[in-house]
Amino acid sequence: MRKRTKAREYALQILYQVDLTRADPASSLQDFWTYRHAPQEIQAFATRLVQGTLSRLEEIDRMIASHTNNWEIARMAVVDRNILRLGAYELLHEEDVPPKVCLNEAVELAKRFGDEESSKFVNGILDAIHKAHARPSETAHGDVPSQPPASTGNPS
């Protein structure tokens, strides 16, 4: 497994833990790395993803909610919700990661950790977010954001 793919998996696990336990994120990160030994490069990227996601959680949740019909964030499966949060953060704020990679990695996480419909749900929401909120560097190269698709499916 590639290093960044592994880091995303760890980031998802940490976000899931913080979401379920409502524990202090800094303590959760410290505890996670105490019991999970990973190379520094993986730890650094996973930690950056977690901290970035959590620091922009309200913005990310509003954005996710604006691209779902009849699905409140709180009603989503915990794993789907956190894959969406992680993927949205990476799409919008990790300039060194191409959008196609962000989308693909999130879909793969959904296939691995979600139920059989999770990958379609995650792909639909993140694709809509990407189209509606392309990074400035993407629009400068001629990629014009389009209107988001109507509705996405059921998350579970």
C-alpha cells in the first residue's frame, strides 16, 4: 500500500474515533500514534489531514450538507461522514494532491470501510463539491466548475 494511501486510512480511523468518542483531537492523535507505529512521513501526512479536516469541520459539514438531498450530516453512517469530511478537506485545501486522486482515494476508502453503497454515495457528493468549488488553480487552467448534480443516493 502506498504511503499516502496508508496515511489516509489512518486519518480516517482517527477522525472516526474523534467523531464517536468526542475526545480531544490532540489526545486522540497522541494515543493513536502511541499504539500505531508508522513511518514519520505517514504520521505527518495523516496528522496534517486530521488537523486540517477538524479545523475546518463546520465549513466542510455545511458544504457536504449543501450537496445532499434529504440527508443530514448526523444521520449519515459515521464512516461515510468521515470519508466525506476527509475527502472534502483534501479536495479543497491540499493543493499538492490532484482532485482525481482525492476522489479516487475517498472512493477506495468507502469501498474498504463502508457498506456496498458507500462508494457511490461518497463519489457523488465529492464530485459535486469538486465541480462547485474547484480550486483557484484549476479554474486558472480552464477547468470551469459546473453545477452540482441533483441528488445523490442513500449513504447506507
